[in-house]
Amino acid sequence: MTKLSYKYLSNINSPDDLKKIDKSQLHVVCQELRDFIIDEVSKSPGHLGSNLGAIELTVALHYVFNTPYDRIVWDVGHQAYAHKVLTGRRDVFHTNRKLNGISGFPKIEESEFDAFGVGHASTSISAALGMAVAAKMRGEDRKVVAVIGDGAMTGGLAFEGLNNTSMDKNDMLIILNDNQMAIDPIKGGFTQYLVDITTSRTYNKIRYRFSNFIMKVFSLDEERKNKIIRFNNSLKTALTQKEHNIFEGLNIRYFGPVDGHDVENLIRILSEIKNFKGPKVLHVITKKGKGYEPAEKSVTVWHAPGKFDPETGERLVGNNGIQEPPLFQDVFGETLLELAKVNEKIIGVTPAMPSGCSMTIMQREIPERVFDVGIAEGHAVTFSAGLAKEGMVPFCNIYSSFMQRAYDNVIHDVALQKLPVIMCLDRAGIVGSDGATHQGQFDLAYMRCIPNLTIAAPRNEMELRNLMYTAQLPGKGAFVIRYPRGKGFNLDWHNEWQEQPIGKGECLKEGSNFAVVTIGTMAAPAEKAINQLENDTGLSIAHYDARFLKPLDEELFHEICKKFTKIVTVEDGTIEGGFGSAALEFVSDNNYSVDVNRLGIPDEFIEHGLPKELYAQLGLDADGLYKSFKKVAGSQ
């Protein structure tokens, strides 16, 4: 394909360069940005739809505000590609989400223009409020903008921040980038509320003109300005005969809704309101995938489409006719539907990830028993606890790194009350290109210390099915099942369910020199490494699958510790406090003289790259494990 050429974009290396362009030509800049992002993402997969929808808004923000002195805090960081391109990262954008390349999300260490790091949703208002209050306390004329979108307003943290924004002295501007989407269409009452707001055009027009007139003509102190805001609220009630706008009910001035794809009008409005005192909200209506027809028509698919032909819109996902094992998420989705058809008490719950976790498979056939609760992980867990209290069997599916946000809910609302919620942690272990904010490296450690939990990790698709079947049987209590992103190992995986004894592992292979004990899907690379080492050295190495982190199979570990003087544990979780630590504790508590060599993710955040690259870098692929096992063997 012909390399694209750009009239303006090639010369924009900072927002200062952007400001040199006449406003009448900014629509050309926006189109060039759109073409650039489509071209780059087609070759180097990343987030597409959200970024296409935020282009005009991004250009307007950097045109009006003095960044990086003024702070722009992005929420749901996958809408910030245009921001990165305009702030000096155009020529390295081809490294986006690649090993040692730039991050797919805003990152403080990467650029002074990235005011706050983000990968999870709903953080912008709280973080920006802290910055705005700090500026106020220091007497700085620093503008602070929070850009919240892609469903992030459904998260509880956003409302906590909103509540404090109305109470603390600040001049923050909140941009509500409203596209009525997360990855999937947003569910919930707040979405409808935003739709209702957009119908109140008479009020918005009169109130906005009135505010401008008063502020320009009169010099008002803060008390009088607050009275003006309260008058505006009364004006809305009189004009619409509806309940207050939630923002204005909190004394946060509301502007909008406005067209988020009219860059010149956005610049005019931002220029007029940026110096208004006190907190304010600008409600911007955008379209996810804007300007690229395939992305506009199929928003969920084009959220992160993988490689594609930018000219035809054809996604390059073929496997040349070769049959491949299923994704673990699809095994979960299909098994959940099968179980739900048999057990009418089963309910599916997910926080805004029905397609990501494949709960859409059940949703299509039994929609009344699937609940997408929005980007609200804590609520998802406690909602599930309420369902369980009343005799239902909730499968609550949350990505491993996102479950961190519901930690208190797991302890207080599930484990403490011994409620049988089944928590399925998708994307456990290394997830790859999304980087440090998304790696599922902590769940084994942070779940292990909670009483009343059963924690299991299947080594393959069939075990995932068996564990899901076991977890929904009566009397099993709160259950955690963690499994990785990506494909499984078996073409024939539709096994008949078998109840799995709680806390029981398995000897996969006998041996005499030392023992390797794995948990979850780390069994596969460990098996390859063991076979290769035995072929090369003639050693005899035993291999055990723990299967359960909690309760640990003590009978199995007694057997191992009586037979071997060296044990190697392998996990795709943090080495601090995880499965290896549990093995060390067992050895110590039972006074065994056994050396335990722990292999896992080191005590650091793992940045972005392909999973195979990162596992190799961590020494957790077959080659790396081979070297570690050989080192253990050589120390005998």
C-alpha cells in the first residue's frame, strides 16, 4: 500500500506546532490524524474505535490549553492515541504496545504530556481533582481537565470523585465524552440519563447565553457566582419541569451537549469556559469509530480489531484453514451456557466485558439471566453476593487485574459471609500488549490470604470445564477459578463434566531426581522443558499439577517432600506471596529439609509486549524453564 503523506501532521511535533495552524484548517489535521491512526493500527494492532471518536476533541483540547503546564487527564486510556501523536510520539508510534516501545495508554514516565497514568477506568475525576486542588493551594493558574468516556462514568470511583469535586475549591473542567459505549454498549440508568440530558436543548442554550452575559458584564465575587449557578438550576426546572441535572444538583456547572466532531465549535466553547471559576462539565457527544465505516458499523468488533486492510476493512484473522484450539474465554462461555441450561439458578454477571469474557454466548440464548453491570467491578461482586444469598448461583467473570478493584467486596461481602459466589478470573497471568495495568500477575497472591475461598487454576480446557461444573454444585462455597488469555491446547475439549475433589492435585509424571510442581497452564511449558532435559541428560524428573492453591493438597506435598530433596514450583503469578510461597510455608511448617526453587513473575510491574516475548523475557517459556531446571539438576 502507498505510504500516506500529510500536509500538516508531518510537521506537528508538539501542541505549539498545532497552534500555528489556522483554525479553518484543523479539520484537515483531524482527517490526517484519523488516516494515520487507521494506517498504524491496521499494521500494529491496538485500540481503534475509541481513538477515532476522540480525535476532534483531542485537537481542540491541545489547541486551547497550554499543555503540558495545563493538565489533561485521560480516562480509559485507549482514547488517547491522537494525544500521543500530537505530543511528540508520531515517529515512534509504530512501536505502540510492542516490546520496548511506547505504551498503549498514557504513562507518566513516557511523556511530560501524560499527566496521569491510566489503564483501568473511572480514575480521571479523582486524579484531576487532586491536581486542581493542589494548583489552587499553590496559587497557580494551572488549568486541569479530566476527559472521561467509554462508559467510565458508570464506575463508582467516578461518582466518588464527582461528589468531592462539588465540595472542594477547584476550577476543574470535566469533559464527558459520551459515545454510549464501553467495549460493548453501555448498560444502566446513567446512560439513559445522559440521553435525556441531550434533549434539553432549550435550557442549555438559554442558560449558556445567560451565564456568558452575566460573567462578562458584571464583576462578581464567589458567593454571587454561586447564586447565579443556583438560579440556573431553578431556570432548568422551570423550563423542563424535570428533575435537576445531576451535575448542577451538585453545583457543578453543566455545558452541552455539543457535537464532539465539530472541532472549531469545540475550540470556541473551550476557549469561553476554560477560565470560568469553579468546577464545570462539558458534555460532548461523539461516535465511536468516527470516520471509518467498518468501525462505525460494528463498534464492538472494531474496539480492538487486530490487523486489517485499511482500504477494504477486511480483518486479517484467518488461520489458513488450520483448525486451532479454542480461546479459554470461549470455553468458559460455552460451558457456562451448557451449565445454565441444566441448572436454572445459574446467573452470569460481568462488569462491561460480556464479549471479552464470552458471556455473550449465554446472553444470546438466555438474556434474562445475564447481567452486564457496567464498569463497576466492586458492584459486580457484591451484586453477585446478593444473588447468592437468595439461592442463585452467580458466575461473576472479571479480568484478573480488574478484580483488584473489588478486593474489599470479595473479603467483606463474599468470603466473610461464606456466600457461594463463583469468581472466574479471565486474563490471569501475562496478557501482553496492554501492559502493566492489565497483567494478571497478582491474583494468586492477593486471593490466597482470604479465608473461606477455594482457589483453583485449570491446566487445560477440560479442567476448566470440570472446575466450573464442580464450583456450581451445592455446598462448594465461594470459588475462584483463574485462567489465561488466549488459546488452549486441545481440539477435542468437550469432555463430560466430572466433579473435581476440592484441594486435590495430580501426579502427571513420575521421576526420581527432583520434582517440578506447576499450577494452571504453566504445566504445558514445564512439560516441554522436562522432556527436553530428560532427553539431553538422562535425568528423571517428576511433574505434579497442584491444581488448587487453596486448599493446598497437603497429602500430595507430603508425598513430594518425603521423596525429593529439591522442588521447583512454577507459576504465572507474582513470586511474592503466591504458589511458591505456599509451598515454602508448607515445607517450613512441616519441618522438611527440602530446597524449594520458586519460578514465577518477579517483584516488579511487567510492561507491554507479546505474551510469548514476555514469558521468554521472564524465563517462563519452555526454553527458560529448561535452563532453570538444568541449573537445579546441576546443583545436586
